Amino acid sequence: MKRFVVIGLGNFGFSVAKALCERGHDVIAVDLNENLIDRVAPFLTQAVVGDGADFDTLERISAREADAGIISTGDDITASILATMALHDLKIKDIYVKVVSNDHARVMDRIGVTDIVFPERDSAISLATRITGSALLNYVKLGKGFSIQEMGVPDSWLGKSIKELKLRQEYDITIVAVHDILTDKIIASPDPDNFLKDTDTLLVAGEDDTLNRVAKIS
């Protein structure tokens, strides 16, 4: 079990805090809006009305003991910056920040955070990637220029084993799981000697540019 501190309880912050708690983690949430705190309190370990950008407030609720911090302060970029600085001062190693614009993202990148979350942009990219890729079924961003994508098996790969395709050598990508849509069975770390079928989809990890090229293989 890990401990997380979530600063800001709009739709994004609320959803993240609730999901983390449902997965058995210790979650502390902070927001100035008492109504938002009342909404989330039943789901979390601790929910506090307070300024998440204030060092003393975070110290008082034992935020220093958190494994990671998630900042979601809406359009208030100043609050986002100050909250990040406060978490840095508390020596919290991993800090994730929801941003609302490219300028906001650039500022947070300069300050130094573990990752920047841009929900609207990421959702748009995911949709655009899915509807323009000939074999692409799903898309999950893992980092800058890197993702896991679910794709159908190209016709030229059918009946061949994962080992035979030499995907790591040829494309520098990795099949992390095979999903048999007929039985709805997912096999993680599949046997490289298994042969691919037309009822399979592949969860493939790699650089976006490479995966987009692979998705166009017929």
C-alpha cells in the first residue's frame, strides 16, 4: 500500500483520489472548497479543507509521508506552481500535475515534476490515433513519445510465432500481452513460441512513431 496526497478536487482530482483509494491505497485530499471535501470524504482515508499550496498545511496532514503527490488545481496555474514547490520542499519524490495549457505544461516542466497530465489533449490524441490507424484499437500514453497500443494482428503475421516475427530486432517494440477476443482471455508476457490467430489483438509497447508504422502493416 502506498500513500498519496491529492491537491485539488475538481473532476480530475476527485476521480484520481477515488480510484487510488479503491485500489487499497492511503489517500489524503486537500481543497479549499468545503463542498468538494464533503463529496470525496466518504471515499478517502482523509479529506481536509485547506490550502494545498501551503507548506504548513501539508506538513500538518502528514503529506511528507506520501509516496507521491497529484496536483489538480484547475485553471489556477499559480496555485499549481506553489503546490508543486511545497511538495518539493516536503521532499516528495514523485509529483504528477494536471495542466490546462501548453504554457502551463512548459512551466511545470521547468520546475521539475515526474509527469505532466493534459487530459483534454491526451484524449484527443488517443482518439485521433485510433481513428486514423488501420489496425489500431486502443492507445495508452506512458510517457513522452512512448505508449502501449492495442492493435489487430496484420494478415502477414497470422500463423507466425512471436519469436519468428523478431519484433524487438526489427521494430524495437514489445508485445506485452495477447488478447483473444473470442474467449476474452488476456495472456500477459505471452509465450514467444505461440502462433498468432485472427481472433487475437496485441498490446504492444514502444515509441509512438514506430507503433504507428507497425499499425499500418497489412
